[in-house]
Amino acid sequence: MSGSENTHNGNSSISIGLENEIVDLPNPGDDENISHDVNTSIDDDCDSVHVTTNSTDEADSDSEDLEVPSLKSRLRSWGVKHRSVSAAAKNELLKILRSENLPLPKTFKTLYDDYLEPRFMRSFSGGEFAYFSIEFMLNHPAIMKYIFPFIPPSSTKIELCIHIDGLPLFDSSRVEFQPILASIYEIIFPVAVFCGKGKPKLVHEFLEDLVAEMNTLRQNGLLINGKRYSFHSKMILADAPEKSYILQVKGHGGRSSCPFCWAPKYTDLSAPLRTSDEFRRRADPEYHNKPKTSPFVEYADFDFIKHIPPDYMHFWCLGVMKRFMKYTLNPKRKKRNVAWGRNYKEINRHLKMLRKERYCPSEFARQPRTLKEYSKFKATEFRQLMLYTGVVLLKKFPEQYKKLFLMLMVSIRFLTTLENSESRESTLGYVEELLKLFVQRSKKTLGKKFITYNVHMLIHVVFFCRVFGSVDNFSCFKFESELGTYKRSIKSGNRPLRQFINRLSEKLIAMKEARVPKQRTRTPVLLKPYKKPNREEQRVKYQQLKYKGVHLNLKRIGDRFCEINGHPFMVQDIIHDSYDNQIYLSGKRSHYVLYRLPSKSYEKSETRNNALFPFFFLSVFLLFLFVFLCYLYILQMGKERNLI
């Protein structure tokens, strides 16, 4: 056995229900519908082995592969990547390079010779407004370069996802951006930006240009790269306050304010559903309490129910999960006993150790923090607690709280991995009943005050999953990440909108000159062999395996687990066989059941795995990866302290 096995020899916590097993990874080309020639190349420095595929469909010229960007192009890309570097420092760098007789300009700004200009700019509501237009941005060479390879040749339709949200720029000022973003094939670009002290007072001034262009594109189509496509707005994403603003309806804190049903109170689960026709007719005076209608009424194809789904990031992660923790884990709430305090401290201790001992897989964006900081948690941290760590960390909490959490966790697991299949409708029906049961029981267990707008949205989310699929398809996570880059591009309060336009221009120039990542890099990459491989040796063991964003690392305990047929699998060896050009994983598998209600953990996991993943190692950080690891760790620590 390899040295990586000795790291865990004698550890009783990993011997529960585990079986020795060797798993054969599929050939790198087996998931394609086209023929491949598979070759293995060993680097001379022996640091890595790349299993590559050569396909007739991926005909890239040798000249393109060998093309080296010019010095000016590399400097432009460097300037976009390191935005925190001041303009003075960048100009000083150019001065040094010019002293070596390099043909460069005196200032960094001169490197970007083609600055973007909005379609028009105007002032209203005490601020500035820049409109770039959808058609202009989609036809920009930089954006077209990234989206055109993803458009199927037979496609005749372009669907855009629109996102509207506010972006505060400074802590000491009320100045903020109100950008309108669009997304297509995971590429996000701005359509318009308003800069002022707060939102525009008149929403019609803010949205009239967007609605007018959408109507024009709907009638005339969208011309991209010489081909005309029909245009459709797939959805508009916004949080609850922004949705109330753009729809010109009552805010989310009042009576009869649910945008999807006629419920007078959020505790009402059986109210009739609203329709788009009722919205256009303003049939509910209590809900339509603003003097004017929404600008999107002028857009003929817009459905005011289906096209504005609740955002999974805001209402579920930052809304429901945060509120659930406030009512169950907040030490400042009343009716806490000594046993509760002891469990609370134990959970915090385990969270600290999970972070310290590197038990958290590298795929997670943030490391775990203690519950003392839950009010400062980001949406990704609530998602991590909801999907992975919570089921183990809340093990010793009162049974009624644990059952509520399991209802929430099982529901979101199904909805985040939803895909078209024969069992899809039955799955959605089960989740819909489970979420209604959660709302009913939480009302009894946590009180009526727990049921707010966000909790009420749980009974409607399944309707939108029937329309759009997984909740990740109507999530704001990717848009919020883009807004973060916009905020970091503003260095001072002097003309922030002009700063944004300049930084956007520089980014587009760098994108235009950059090479689009090739899709053929889907083959596994092996790193760091235990000993220097030679061409005569048939099998070589490696420490790391990278594939499609997944990273297995035998030297890091958090990156050693994956999922096979619904069960957690601990990898002990990564072996490459040069004879048949296959990669094998050797390790141990567990049949341990983490929870049995509302459904068995391994049964649910098997359903997800068979429906979604053709290769088991695509789901390294899904379902049991972190949960099972946390259980092993807590079991070990409990035995050491005689707690279990």
C-alpha cells in the first residue's frame, strides 16, 4: 500500500461499516458520442501525467496553439487582473520597461486604445444613467467570442436572464449603483447602470429603455454574427425589496403582499394563486397599492408570475436558513437550558476543529465559522451548513428542531439536483408536501412569528422548479459575484460611473485578446507521483487527481472522499495503469445511514447519483462528502472524551 494509507492506519473512526474496494474509472472518452484517440504523455520532469483525448470535432490549428500573446496584450490582461494596483504604480512599471528600450507608451491608459462608450447617458433622479443596450453588448467581439461557441448551429432562439439589484459603493456615502445585468450561457454583462443616492425615484425612467429595446427585439429579432435569432426574456431575478420596486406593488412586510397567491397572511397555505392577467388588471387593490403600474406591463410576452421567480440565494439561504438558526441556535433567546448550552459549545468546538484540521474539502469557497458569527454568515456559508454540515452538527439538538432541519435539508437536496426524468414529477410532489409540512410544524414549534415572507416562499418554490428545473437555475449567486467585481473596480468617489465604464472597457479588451478555454480539457489530470515513473512500469500511484473542477488529494483528509452508488467512498490510492490507459481508485466504502426520516440518506443519494452523474467522481463534494467526514471526526473526538 502507498504511504497515504499509513496516515489513517489505527484510526478506529474510519472502520465503521467500510469495505475494501477498487473502482475503475471510465475511459476519458467514454462519455462522448464521438470517437477519440486516447494518449498518455508523461512529462520529463515527472510532476504530472496528462491523459489527453484527440477528437476530430476539436480541430484547432497548431498555429493557434503556439500563438503567444504580445507584450502589450499581456500587460493589458495583467492590469485587469490586478485592479487593486494603482494607476501611478502601473505607470511606474511602464517607465521601467521603457528604460529597457521596449516599445511601450508612457501611461497605462494608452495601452487600452478602444474604450467603450454607452449607447447614451442622461441624468435623472439626482444621478447619472448609462445604457449600453442588449444588442450592442451581445455583438461586442469580446462577449460574442465567449457565447458563440455555445450557441447550437440549429438554434433559432436567444433567451436572456435579467438581474436587477442595488450595489452600495461606500460605507460613508449613500452613493450606489443600480445595475441591470443580463446573463446568457453563464456569461454576465451589464445592460445599464444608474449611479445616484439611492434608487431612481421614478422606476419608469429607469426601466423604459430596457422595456423598449426588449419589445423591439421581440418584434424584429436579434442579429448576432450575421444570423437573426428570436429574442425571449427567460426570467427577471431580484430580491424582495427590488421586486416590489420594479413591479410597483406592496413591500414584502405587509398583509396580502405575496406575489404568487392571495394569502392575507403568510401563515395561510391554501390561498388561491395569482395570475398574470390579474396582475395586469390590478385586480387586488391592497397588493397594487402604488399609483403607477410596472414598466414591464408594456412588454407583451412578460408573465408576472412565471417570469419573476423567488431567488434561492436570498429567500432560502439568507432568509429561511438564517431565521431558523436565529430561532434554534441563538444563545440570546429565552428558554435555554444547561443542556442546550453544553451542546452549543460542543458544536462550536467541532466547527473550529473542522477548520483547523483541514477537514473541509477544497471545493468549498469558505471554511466553517462558529455559530457565534452566524449573523455575519454569507449565503454560501448558510448553503454549506444546510446541505452538508448541519445534519451532523445538529445531531444532539432537541428532536423537534432536528426533524425540522431534516425536512428543510432533504427538500433542498432534491431541488438542487433536479433533472428531467420519469420520476421528476413524483419527486417534486413529495418535496412540495414536505415543505408545506415544514411550514406547518415550524409554526407550532417555533411560533407564528417565525413564518415570514421568506418562509412562506417555500410553498411556492416547487412551482418554479417545474418551470425552470433546479433552484440553481434561478439563483443570484453568479450575479452577486459579478457585482462584487464592479464594486472593487471603484477606487474613489470621483465620477464612479465613469470609473466603471473605463474598467469595463479594459475588461472587454482583455477578454477580446484572451484565448477561450478549450472544452477538450475534460480529461483527468494526475499530479505528484509517489515515485518517479518510468515508461516500463505498468502501474504508478499518484497523490492527486483533477477532473472537471473536482480535486482528489490523498495528502489532505478533506479531499479524499467521493460518492459511489449513493455511498461515501474514502480514496486510499490513485493508480494509473499504462497498459489499458485507465485510472483506478482504491479505497473503502461505507453503508452507514446518517438519517432515516423524512427519507433514508443512502436511498436519496442513490436516486440522485443514478439520475445525474454518469461518473461517480463528478459528485466529490456532493451529498455525503463533507457530512460523512464530519461524522467520523465527531465520533473520534467523542470517544477520546468519553462522550459517545
